[in-house]
Amino acid sequence: MSKTKEEKAADKRRKKAYRKVEEQEKLLAQKFRDQRERAIQSMSAGTMLIPPRTCEVLRSLDDVKKHFAPPLTLGYPKGGKEREKLAEACDRAGYYDAIYNTLTQHASDLGQYPVTSFIGYGVLQQIAQNGMIRSCISTVSDDITREWLTIIGGDESDGETVDMLNDLQETKYHLKKVFHDAIDLTGYMGGCFIFIDTGCDEEDLELPLAINVKSAELGKDTPLRFIVVDPINCAPVEYNSTDPLRKDYMQPKSWWVLGKKVHASRLIPVVDNRPPQLLLPNYNFLGIPQAQILWDYVIHWNSCRVATANLLTKISLLVYKTNMSALMSDPNGIATLDQKMTALQRYRDNDAVFVVDKDEEDVANIQTSMAGCTDVVRQSLEMIAAINRTPAVKLLGISPSGFNATGQSDITNYYDYIKSKQELRRDAILKCLKAIQIVEFGELDDSISVKFNELGVDREAQNAMSAQSIAGTLTQLASIQAISAEEVREAVKKSPIMGLDWLSDDAPDAEPDDMFNEFGGLSEKGDLLQNQPTPLAPQSSESAANPPDESRQLIQGMNSNDSKSEDDSSH
């Protein structure tokens, strides 16, 4: 059945209306996309330091690729497509499919999937200017390197060489500063690299660096330096993403450093908060920045702080009650109101008087309660301290609350946390020390290790306690003739705590038997020497009342020997 002229005209109008609606929808969608792109660009430029939404839905595989693609850095060569190749490698490995085609995507469809990806180095560089972020990051990095370390040699190590190495690593190579800067940068960026600079040519950077005595590049008097490299300048070249049974799985073999290809053996990675496997390419094969983790909590704290400050301006509100209907109907009503408000502001103090019409006007003062504001701001601060694993008493100067609360247990737990962070840097430090040994001494002592100095400890008092315990142990062993006087002398000389490495190898003229009586106990001379006060440091009353377990056992053993001697003499 053919349509009439009117029906055709109606169909034409409907189609025109549909097209108009579609065009409007397209315009709205384009407008939304443009707003989103401007927001992302402003975030990259640092003008809007707001992290991405954490409840965004991944509706397609393209959305997954957009959120979890390798980050943009300055490391890629100019004009190349290395980043696209890296993204294609991630796609072939199935990372994007694994994120999209799992239960996480089901949660995303329900609006429950928290999409939080890498916010980018541009935003992180801007966040690093925030005072609270800097306080959190710097506190941890300062404590990790504050007391630094002591190099310890093995049984066959030369003591003089160890002492020289201790001095060189701090005065010439500045390892303390290098690792402090690296750990500090890791907190802001999620990781960084320490470049082992041997002064080689640019084309040799692609070759592996062997750190051993047979190295063709490292040798005596090599111009060795250690340089901290910002991750914004680095990008992975190639890596094994298909065989998890190999040692190099998900470990780049080489890196682009501002377009220069550098072998991974020349770069010491310093990484913290290592992400799960699927997110490694998204975070440039480094770690999740501590600054990014803290940023959400810092934003909430800042909102509480600003809201509380704004509330102070409204703590006392003066309300002027009048007939607003009459003022609005009067042509000069607003001008009259302005005059009255000016007079009110001029004479607003405790001594002045403001006159109002008792029938039509009134003045009231409304007081706003500030109760609970301090608790809200304090709680947001404590959340920042908790996420940073730092006690509030140390990070913020907030005294702990509660009965008999001193905060000492929190500080102890924090020092344990710092100790674990130091241990994570042990391998990197030892690699640097190996390179220094080869360059400075032309040989390598594999038995050399490091001991991180304790935090929050009176080291002199601790050494005094340890020295006293060692002396008591050696005395007891010598009294039962388990060791000789020469062995005692050798042990005392080698002990770094005793501080007697200056002793000569020759034993004194006095006979060792002069120290002990015929029953195996201390003689009058030995007792006199045993009771000499230690010159290292005085003992506190608490430590004196509670000696270490080893010292306590030795004291009990010596007392038992003395009592036994008295019984024998009485018989």
C-alpha cells in the first residue's frame, strides 16, 4: 500500500527529528570526550592535581589498553615506535585480556571495580611539591640512611683494607648520599636507577658490565662513579613476557635512557612497592609510587583542614533582622540597608551600641560550635601516618593518647620497618662495594658484608654492655682452661666492639696463671682486674639491674665457683 503525500511528509519529519537527536547525542558525547581530554592534559601539566576516579567502568578492551598501557617517558628514542611495540608485546602476552576477561570485569560491570592506574610521571613530579607528601617520603628516606652502615670483613679479610673501604665509600664515592637520593626519588616516582659509570664510550653501553676481577672494563684506577637516574628518562627495550620459568621473566634486558640503549647490568634498580605482574608494564617495570598511594589521603586531609579553617570565619555570625519585604518594595531600600550594615560594621565591638527599631528590627548573634573539628583533622592526619608506616609522634609530633601512652612501642615497630627497608637495599649496596674494591684494590673479597647501624640506640652504652659481656665470657672460658691466654688476646684484638685492635701480637710478660687461683677461680690480681670500672660508658640503673642473659649466666657461674671454692677451703 502506497503512502499518501501527508504520510511521506510525516516520515520525512520523523527522520529529520531522529537525525537531529542523533547529532545532539554525538555533540554531547564529543563534548564529554573533550572535557575528559582537557582534564587529563591539565593533570599532566600539573594544573589539576586530582587523581583519577577510582570507580570508572572498563566497558571494552580498548578501555583496558588505555588505562594500563606503558607510561609515557622521555626515554624512548625520538621518532621511533618503541612504546607502541611495547604495548603490542603486552597485548600478545595476554595482559589486557587477563584484566578484561576475568571476575574483575564482572565487578566492573556492576560498578564495583576500582580502576586505579599509574597517574603518570608528570603528575607525580607536581605532587612532589606538596609539603605533606615531602614530609612523609623524606622522613623514611632520611631514617634509612641516617646512621648508614659499617663494612664488615670475613675471617680472612685484611683489617686495613676493610677500614679503607669504609672510608672510601663515604668520602670518595658518597654512597650514603647516592642511596639517600635514590630512596627519596623512589618514594616520589616508584623507583629509579643507579647508573654505574665507568667512563666507557656510548656504543659500549649496550654491552653487559661484568663486576669481577676478570672484567675488561673495570680495573685499577677506572674512573668509577654512581649516578642516580630519574625514571622519567628511562623506558624498557625488551623483556621476556612468555616464559615464567626463566630467570629473566618480566625483567628488561636493556633500557632506553633518553634514546641511549643501556644494558641492564649497568643500572642498579631501586624499587619499592612492586606491583602485581599484570601491572608491571603499566608502572614502567618499577614500583607503585608511595606519593601516589598517599595522595588520596592527603587530599582528604587537606579538605578537612580547609573546611575547618572556613568554619572559623563563621564561628560568630551576627544576624540583622528587619522587614525585607518593605525594603525591597522601597526604591531606596537597598541603599538604606547598605548604610545600616556599614554602621553596624563600624561600631561592632564590645563598647559600642547599635540602635535598631524595636518594632521592625532586631540583632542576634549565632555561635557555631567547633566541637569535633580537631578530632576529624587529627584522624585524617593519623590515616596519612598509618599509610606511610610512620608513627604519628614522629611524623606529625602528635603525642599518643591513652593511659600511660609514651609512643615507644610505635617507635620500636617503626625502626623494625626501617630495618626491613634497609635489608632490601643490601644487594644494591654490595654491588657498588664490589665495583669499588676492583677499582681501588684490584681484587675482590666476597666475604665482605655490611651491617646497618641501629637507630634510636645509645651506641656507646650498647658497646659498653657488649664489651663487658665479651670480657666476662672470655674470662670464664679462660678460668676453666677452655681457651688459652693467647686465644683470649686474639679474640679481644679482633673484636670491633672492644676497640683494642691496636694491641700487639706479643703477649705480656705476666704469666696467665697469675690471674687464677689453684681452684680455677680468679686470684686476687684477677679479681682486681675484673672489678675495674669500664671506661667506655656508664651503665644505666635499669641495665645494671637487668644484665643480658649471657652476662647473667656468667655471673651465676662465677658465683657458684666462688662458693664452691669457699666450701673446699673450709674443709
